[in-house]
Amino acid sequence: MDGGAAAIASEKKVQSSSYTYWVRQATSEAAPKPVPRKIDPLDACNQPNGTHLGSAWNRAGTWEEKNMNTWSSNRIKELVMSVGSLDFPNGRAEVTEVTRCSGDAFLVTVRNKKRVGYTYELTIELKGEWEIQGEKRKLGGQIDVPEFSLGELDDLKIEVKLAEDKDVGSVEDKQRVICDLQLFLQPLKKSLLQFEEELKAQ
């Protein structure tokens, strides 16, 4: 192949491997080019980082479960004891002790969302005084609160028992005292609803 033919072949090879691109021409409608701007250190400190839930080590907000048993048990006892006393037409009774507060409570953080839950059972001791058959009689009683859980307090129930070592009187007198103690249901429910809201706020 002579020199002229080689030059033509080389030129065709270059042309076959070349490419074409378009360059946008600036127009009056085009957005202005971004201009670098120095960030004020004060502005940088005040930038929101988003709401973070859970422990400091769990910045990604993945699964994290926290045992809330100790806090919950103590708080339930405090709130139940704060119910104090109730007055009835022929007597008065007060909460003296929470003898059983068993259950579990937890707080779970998953995908940066918080979920709480609990299940508890209670036994509450009461002491009171009633006028029965013209006499003042001091009586003891017990309230059992069967298992209750998050979101179920509207259906809360209690079971009332009187101390067996006390002479209440007639069956009618005993039933009246039990009915009086059943009135503790509403203040107990109010206290447990407060506990539930406080647990959610943890």
C-alpha cells in the first residue's frame, strides 16, 4: 500500500471512532449557575438532625427493645397508692398496700418508630370502717385486678373479697360492703390510664 492510500485509510479509521456531543448554549431562560456560598458556623449548628429514637448507639433506628419492668412496677404501685380513700354512705375505706404487682412492660424501637406494651396483674389490700347494725365495724378487704394490657383498660374488671376473719353481719350487709369496694374501679382505672400515658411518653 503506497503512502497516499495509507493516509486515506488512517483518516477513515479516525472518523469511524469519533463521536458527536451537544453543548447547551446559555439563554436568558436558563437557571443561573450555582455559586458557592460559605456556611455560617452558627447556621450549621442549628441544622435539624431529624427526630432520633432509641439509644445513642442506635442512630439508624433499627430494632431495639428496652425492658421497662422495674419502672412500670414501681410507677403502678405509686399510682395505685395515690388513689387513697373513698367515702360511702355508711362507711369509708382506703388502699393500704399493693401486695402483688406482676407482669411485663417493654419499649421497642424499630425503623425509628416507638412501640410500647405491657401486661400486668394486681392485688390490692384495703381497710375500712362501716356502720353495720348500729355498730362501727372495722373490716379488711382485697381487690384482685385480673390481667390487663395496653389499650384494654376500658374493659378493666376487679374482684372484691372480704377478710374471712371478720364478722360482717348478714349476707345483705356483706353484699353492701362489697358493692362499696367495687367503687374503687373507676379511680383505679384512672390511675392505670395515667400509667399507660406515661409509658407511651418514655
